[in-house]
Amino acid sequence: MAVKKSVSQKTGRILSYGGLYFMLAQLAKKGFVIKTEGEPSPRRGGRRKYYYTLTQKGKKALRTSFEFQKSLWRDVKEPVFD
């Protein structure tokens, strides 16, 4: 729920749970995150929470992506937005 809310706020788009879980499954498949199960909770009707943790591979990919994006803007001398 927190991930869905955060992504929706930062992108300005409404993200469905299906879309979120699909993206998380793809990240897990590529080894960028690991999914772990929490304990069942009576408060959640016996359902478990799932937690996603960024792996070292995921951190490296994120860092590489960030550095690449920074490099794209490095030589821009003046604003290109009107």
C-alpha cells in the first residue's frame, strides 16, 4: 500500500495493484528485489504482508540509472523548458 501511494504521488498517475505487483514481480525476476513474507495477522483477516527489499544488484542498477540521467543533463547550459 505504501509503495503504491508513493509511486502514484511521484508519477502523478494512478497505479493499480495489478500494475504494481506486476512491476515488483519483474524486478524480483531480474534479481533487483527480494520478496519476503511477514507473519499472518488477525488484523488483516489472517493474510500476510509481503516485504520487498532492494538487493545489491538492484542498488547497483539504480545507481547506474541515476548517474546516466545526471550525465544527460550535465552539459545543458540553460533551461530548455519554456
